Amino acid sequence: MTAPETPQTPPEGPLRLGYVGCGSMAQRVHLPNFTAVPGCRVVALAEVRRSLGEKVLRRRGGAAQERPTG
């Protein structure tokens, strides 16, 4: 038995995405693919390696905002 198909309703406004990890897969595959989807915006990145996180933000045209931890 299969479930009946349900229509997908697009979200109101852009899909705002936060992404954790800025390694090679994120840079080469995930982030470019997410930003290529119409209506999808990457609005936050998190990376434990500060210099890498800042480098990826600069490449993608973002501005860093540090959040307190703990």
C-alpha cells in the first residue's frame, strides 16, 4: 500500500537556511547547490575553524557576526 500523493505548497517568501560546517564538501557541493535553488537563501554559516569560516564568508559575499558561546 502506498501513501496518496500530496501537493507541495511552496513556503511564503524565501527559504532561509543555516548551514553547519564549511569544509570542502560544503564549499564545492552543498552551498553552491543550495544557493542555486530559486527562493533559497543561506543566511547563516557555522564553522569551528574561525579562519576557514571567515574565508568562506568572504568568498560568498557575506559578513561575519560572532555569536557568544557557552
